[in-house]
Amino acid sequence: MRVPLPDAIAKILQRRFGDFSAMNNRFNNSYSQTTGDRLKANPEEWYQYHHLYRAARETWQEIPYEKIAEILQKKPDWVIGDFGCGEAKLAELLPNIVHSYDHIAINEKVIACDIAHTPLKDETLDVAVFSLSLMGLNYADYLKEAYRTLKDGGSLLIAETMSRWTDKKQELIDTIRNSRFTIISEKTGDRFLYINATKPLIALL
């Protein structure tokens, strides 16, 4: 299968899995292991989600992964972890080494896994990216995995829809801090919240 899907197939799958809002709700209210098991059994759900996600992007004034890519283009030597990479657009846009992870591997550059448990070694990354991918009841586990895989002083870049966190923004901020990150900045764009945080440097004795 490929994204975008043929219209006839997309219509059949929408009757089966629901519209974009319903699919987002299902991902956000499931644990990542449950979602991963479901998508492995029915990968067409993942392809349908990204078919609808691609269509939604056409209506946005800004695209989060493009905004993040603009920042990272200034750091071509950085090693990047793209957690919940979807179609692996960062890897397409950047010359960097990009480790791309998602439940389903859309191509050979993507490793299929639960982003709460990646195969990366400790302190491998210069930057960990979550572009609209903190989906799941256990999203705190994704942040802990980012902390484990980041070098000391490494960056955490997050983009999330403001609508999802309207009443829970403080929960997100607290979860990031409880995962031992220091928040550097928060910005809002057309409809998105951007958070830049860092894994603190450990003082050498």
C-alpha cells in the first residue's frame, strides 16, 4: 500500500475505521502497545490514517515537520531521532542522519516499533523530534525514551495541536519536566504548539 490511497480503497477503509477525528481519538485513548498490536494485525488502518492526515495538511497554513526541518537544517551534523515519523518526511528533507520510527514502516528507512521502546542505544541522539506524535495514554513513556537516547545537552523538539491540549497544556508541560527535561521555550503558531526543551548537561566532577 502507498499514501495517498486510491479513492475507492480510502472510502472502504473510512467506513471501517472512521474519519480522521475518530481515528485520532482512538490513537490518543489507547496505550501504544495496544495500538501497535492492532496496526500490525491491520496495517491498512495506519495507511488510512496517513491518507487522511495528508489531506488535512493541505488545509493548514503551516506544517509542523517543515517548521522543525527549517530549524534542523542549521545543524546538518546532528543525529536526529524522529519518533512517530509517519511518512518519514524529516528524513526526506534533511541531509542529517535521521533514525525514523513508527508502528508501521512505510519504507526501508523506517524501523517499525513502539516508540516507547526503540532499538537506539543510550545517548545516541543530538535531537529527539515528536511532530504530532505524542499519541497514546502512555505518551510519558515516549518522553522517557527520548531522554534515554539523547546525549547530555541534547534537544527535544515537540509540535502538537493546540486543540488537543486546550485544557491540558499544564499536564503536558508537567510531564515533560517530570521526564527530567528543561523547557527552553514555548511558541504557538497557526494552530500548533511548539516546545523546545533540553536534556540537562551533567556536571563533570
